[in-house]
Amino acid sequence: MIELAHDRTLTVELGERSYPIHIGVGLLNRSDSFVPYLAGSQVMIVTNETVAPHYLDTLRSSLPGHLDVRAVVLPDGEQYKTIEQVGRIWDALLEAGFNRRCTLIALGGGVIGDMVGYAAASYQRGVAFIQVPTTLLSQVDSSVGGKTGVNHPLGKNMIGAFWQPKAVVVDIATLTTLPARELSAGLAEVVKYGFIRDAAFLAWLEQNMTALRRVEPEIVAEAIAKSCQIKANIVAEDETEQGVRALLNLGHTFGHAIEAHQGYGNWLHGEAVGAGMAMAATLSHQLGWISADALERTKKVIESAGLPLVAPTGMSSDDFLTRMRLDKKNVDARLRLVLLNDLGDACVSDATPIETLRQLLDDYPRG
Amino acid sequence: MIELAHDRTLTVELGERSYPIHIGVGLLNRSDSFVPYLAGSQVMIVTNETVAPHYLDTLRSSLPGHLDVRAVVLPDGEQYKTIEQVGRIWDALLEAGFNRRCTLIALGGGVIGDMVGYAAASYQRGVAFIQVPTTLLSQVDSSVGGKTGVNHPLGKNMIGAFWQPKAVVVDIATLTTLPARELSAGLAEVVKYGFIRDAAFLAWLEQNMTALRRVEPEIVAEAIAKSCQIKANIVAEDETEQGVRALLNLGHTFGHAIEAHQGYGNWLHGEAVGAGMAMAATLSHQLGWISADALERTKKVIESAGLPLVAPTGMSSDDFLTRMRLDKKNVDARLRLVLLNDLGDACVSDATPIETLRQLLDDYPRG
């Protein structure tokens, strides 16, 4: 097994709800990755049909034998991120007679993490959970910050809660079974952190993109740790998204519209965010906020991560606008977008005239 | 219209989540009961088919005309306290395009309040709501303390969240349309506050029970204010039920078992709690904690409130024990019960041997 020189641990600072993020190779095989964070002896592992064959037995055998460990295996895919699937988790908890001191473990990508987090937030008005993200996307994004929830036919992530895990355990070895397309989708969020907050990290990513796509452990660990640190800092500043946390939505207003229009799961979340960031950068350039060179650099790093720059064929400007109005970042129907002042410096703005936005959407390439 | 000499306002002290409880006659007709607590211009009133004909139009016409006010009318009854009905609220919010600055108003009894609170807690990860309880039970109990949620086929209130309202508006005029049986069910919680925490209030209730059952406004207002104050003090001490708040569950472990066994809605919650408190007092006496006289006084006040003392015919000791094990107050399968040290002094105890409990259940009268 590949060994990192040093495992890394970060802390998300949220007062009494603070929690650690452990990053390393082989953490799934170690009981001390989990035992300190269990609320009691009842443990429910929730995973999906894709991840279970690879890692469910490994995780099970890392948990001490005296615990009452159960598992729920859900179908895989964003289209199953529904209240009905969360209901299956609640059913399993109640059928097992699990009480308020049970602990849920989310073993899988962002969909599993979001659903398990929401299931934990609402079971008996709130129980403990541990995030074990197995995709790059969930390792750098959804497992940090406490946003949990499910989709509704009328909008993504419309039902949910803020609920913090007791710990996040990132085992980089899980990336060896991740398809390349999903790795790229995860890189969308990694480059996003560079765009919104850290020009030096963006430059480092431009240098190391090939190594990242080859999953070189030290480089991947560095990228995950840096990404989690940036996100953790932002979340600590603004846990419930009243201010700076909104910057994390760079590319997401466009991206959510793409995902909803295409049907959840057809475009990966990271792919939609990749195209969405390219659209936000293009708009930022058209508003005169970033230079043509900066726009080109933005597009190049998105493309080098293996992500699409263009919007989906057959998605009209009206399709975008309809979906964007329902986006929950819009307060009192004013359209708020995350745009770039510069590379490494994003801002939230409601200054875009609707005509400018429509022109961008009309002109933007499809493919 | 009946006028009280003075409207009463209490505050539930929860730091930045503190909120007022306004108690008076005719508050539903006043816009200043609601306007200070609206987060924005979008308002969704949620009520049920029983309450809507009496009070929906009144509430609507108390809200300023420039607001975007919608309404959802759900079926009435504990059997509709389900995640599916909460889903209807979410559907209505999304169909109306309501954003994070919307406000939900719960107009109805405890079932409406609990469901609307949970709908608000989970809509876009949390929006504002106002409680307008229209039954005595919800006025003195479920509208104070932030417990929200729904039932599951395998247990009552198993799915939910702690979520505080922005305000509670108690209009005593709504009690004039409340059936006597439901008034008695509300009195169960009122006398409970006397039993657990306040012997002087218990004595006052013994004196004023006839006036309470006749809904004399000054007496009812006093009972509601005192009840809310006791509950508010307990909730402020222990918001998430780690300690003293558990005392509020006097009679509820037996009561929940009765409700679940009978099918939700056949016994009213307050009726089940009435019988449950009589059972808890009987057990307290058998353990030697309260005198025979105190037990008799307990039974008499429960009976004078119009509540049952006996358990349901056909509910076996095993039926009780099976249901009680699933009760969420039991941590790691140790049976925790709220019992009486004295009238006005309750405690949480896990000291009851299972044989003693079974004997009580075997001997306890049914009817």
C-alpha cells in the first residue's frame, strides 16, 4: 500500500461543533479513524451499490466487534438523492431500534454524504454522523461545512439542514477505484478554491494538474488538504451562509441550472460547475472585471482538469433563466451571482442587468 | 369580544434564538401580532381543514396587502402527522417560488405546529416560522421549546428537528371553538407542569379546574402564561434535552406507548398523557416515593380535568413494554422513566427494575 510521509489533520473551527478532517492513505483500515467519534455502540453504515463492493467490508472489519453495526446499501446516483431514500435510512434505524446515541457513517460520495447527514440531522431530532467521502468531489467539498439535504423535483438541495459531522475521514486510497470522469468532476471544486480565494494555489494547480489526474498520492493529499483548509476557513467565518460562504457557489448557479435541466445525474455536478465557472468568468470579463488573458487562463485550467467549457446542446437561454430564478441563493427575486474580480478573488454581486445575463446566455457556446 | 385586562408577553431565553410568546384575546385580528416577525414578503400559512373555516380568513386579513400570502390546508389529525404531509408544504413553497426569506405561519394545534416547524427547519436548510396555536394543548406545550417533527410507522416524533419559532401568538379566543374533549387533553399538560415543578400551581389548578373547563378567559390566560413560563424556563436551561428537559416527559413514555398501540389519533395525546401520569404516579407510590394520599390527589386532579386514569382495554403488558423500548428517551436500552419524588418534584430515573415495571403493568386497571 502507498504510504504518505505524514497523515494530515485539519480542524474545522465551529466552537462546540468543531470537528477534525483526517487525510491519509489507508485510514479506512484503522479503527482509530472511527472509534473516538462514535456516540455509543449502535453504528449504521450507509453506502451505495457502487461503493459497497469495494469498501463496506473493509470499514466493517475496522470497527470493534462489540459494536452493533448495521448497513444500508442505497442505489447509486444523483437521481436517488431524494427524501424517499432518506426514508429508507430512517426505516433501517427504527427497525434496528437505534436510539439517540447511535452514529451514522456515510461511506460514499457527495450524494451519500448529503443524504446521511440529513438523515442524521432529522433522526430523533439529531444524532451523530461521520463522513467517509470516497470521491474527490466529496473529499474537498460536500464533506466539509455541514450542508446536508436532498433534491426536490422543483430544485436541487431544496430540502435539508445544517448539521455538522463528528469527523471526516478522507482515505486517499479510495481514489484508486474512482473513474477518471469523476476525478475530473472533483477537480472542478479544487480549482474553484483557487479561483475564489487563492491565486498561489491556482498557480500550483496549473503546475500539478497532470500529477493530480494521475492520482499521485502526495500531490492529491496536498490538493485535498489545501482545498479543505480554504473551505473550512470560509465555513468557520460563516456557518449558515449569510455572507462570505456564498463565494463557494462560484459556477453553481449556472451549474445547478444545467444539472436540473439535463436531469440530475446526466451531467456530473463537477462537470456542470466546470461549465458554470467558465460562464461566470465570461460574464465577469464582459462586465470588464477580468482581462481577456485571465479569462483564457480560467478556461485553460478548467479544460486541463478534464471538464467541459460549453453549455449543453439544446438548453436555451430561457431554460437557464427559469432554473436560475428558483435557485435558493436569490433573495427576494434579485438575481445574485458569484463573479470574479480577479483570479483568486471572487465576490457576490446582484449588479448584473438581466439583459446582460440574457445576452451572455444567448451568445454562450453549446456543445 | 371578551377583553383581558392586560395582554401577557413572555420571552423564551435562548440567546440569539430567543423569542416572545404573546397571550391575549383577539391577537389573530391584529397585524402587529405578525408583522414584526416576518423575514420577508413571502408568507405561507399552513392550517388544517378543521381550523381553516374558523380562522384562516381572519389571519389573512390581518396581514398587510403588499405581502405575497399563500395558504396550504392539510387534513386534520395525528394520523396525518407524516413526512408525506410535510412534503405537501415543501411542494407548495417550491411551486410558489418561495426563497430563504419566506415565513411559514402554523395555524392550528400541535400536529400543524410540529409539521410546519419541521417543514421550516428543512426548507432550504431553514427558514422562519411563527406559531399560532389554536388548541390549549399546543398553546401550553408544543408551541414552546422548538421541538418539531413527524411520526413514523415505527414510532412517534421519530423524525424531526430542534427549530425555534420567531414568535408564538396565543389567541385565547380560539378556545371558544375547541371541543371539550380537546380542552381536557390540553389540561393534561397544564397539570403536568404542576406535578413536575410547582406544587403551588398544582394547588391553584385544583381550585380553578371548573373555571378552566368553562374557559373563563382570565383564568385560562393565567394557566397558559404559568404553563408557558415553566416550560420556557426548563427549555432555556436545557434546549436539546440533555437533562432537566426530560422532566417534561412525565407520563409520556406510557402515553406514547398507548397512542402508538391504539393507532395515532384514537386516543388524544393529552388523554394518553393523563393516563400515563396516573401510571407514573402509581409506580412512584409503589417504589415508596410518594404517599397514598399524594397518589389519590394526583388521580383526582387528572380525573377532574376530564381525563382517563385507566389504560386501554386490550393493551397487554407486553404491548406496553415493546412500545416503550422504542421510546427515544431510552439511552442504550436502559429504561428511563420520569417519576415523582413528591407533588411538584419530578425526577428522571433508570432505577426501576424491569420486574417492578411488569408487575405494575400487569396489575394496572384497564377500561
